[in-house]
Amino acid sequence: MTSSNAQPVSGVTLVLAAGRGVRMGGPKALMPAGRELWVDVQRRRLEKAGVRAVWVVSNEVRDGLAQRAENMDLVEADSNAPMFESLLAGLRFVLATAPECVFVLPVDTPAPRCDVFTALLHAGGVAAPEFRGQAGHPIALPWRWIQDELFAPDVSIAPADRRLDALTRQHIRMIAVDDPDVAVNLNTPENMTAWLDAGSSRKEES
């Protein structure tokens, strides 16, 4: 589903939402965001950007989604496993469709605007956004890179390198964008409150 003012972006976004959310006090997808849950805010932002989303979730998150899950692409992952395992679970889910690009978005980073996804897609390789010098998300992974670096028959990733930042360090290109949300991490209830308050202030000023 896309909004009327956004052209669909070629690719798919993996929303990594299988973590336990220890600092948040529970899974971040289910954290309160004003009068709704964060999953509702994040889904709306992704739809407005015109991006298909696949959610990688734990059993607890799936159960907490209730009726919402009927209209979502969900992949289950172990909440106790490293985030890299969630990434692989999501990539295996979209393997058959071989999207042009996969955008990797931790659930606690607000989905950016459509122009950010488009800029990353047009970067021509592994790319991530930065706002005023501060690195952020999502990370864009071209499908060819995924095949060559993660799923090629001769690929063997050392345990210490089973992190996306380690694997992309030599390939990634930082793309300057005008969207401060790319560098936001909503790790605690206080982070969420501050982000919501900042959004309300921007609406009042506009």
C-alpha cells in the first residue's frame, strides 16, 4: 500500500523487530507511541514512503500484533539471537523475489521519507544515510551484493564478522540527506517521549 503522493520505491524494507527491547521495557514494535503502538506509526511512515515492508519479529511480537498481523509480511526470528540472524531470516524470506535492493531498518529508527529511500537506491551500491555528519538507517543492500557476500556457495563468514557493520565497512557509501529521523534511535521510553514532543513542536511551527 502506498500513499497518493509517493511513487513506489523499488525494493523491500526489512524491519528488524525481533529484539527483546530491554531498555525500552519490552519489544520496541509494541511500545506505546502516544495513543497508539510504535508498529502503527512505523507502518504508516513506510506506507507514506511507498516502500514494501517485511517485518522480522519474535514470537512475542507476533502475538502482540493480534489483528494487525493479517495485513503484514511477518518472518519469525529468535529474540535471543544476534540481530544478524534476524537479518538472514528476513533475507531468506525475500530470496525468491530477488528485489533490486533491500533496505535494512532497525525497528527503533523511524522510517524516513521517500526521497531518502530513493537517494539510497540510486547510490549504486551499499549505502546508508547521514544527517549533518551523523550516520543513520536504513542501510541499502543491492541484491547482487547480498548474493555475492552472504549467499554465494563459497562464502564463509567468521563469527566475529557476523555483523552488518563489519561486512559493509569496506563497501558502504554515506549519502547526505535532509531528514533528521535517519539518525534517531528510540531505545528508551524517554527517547520516545522526546521524539514525539519534537514532532508536535515541528507541526506547531509549520
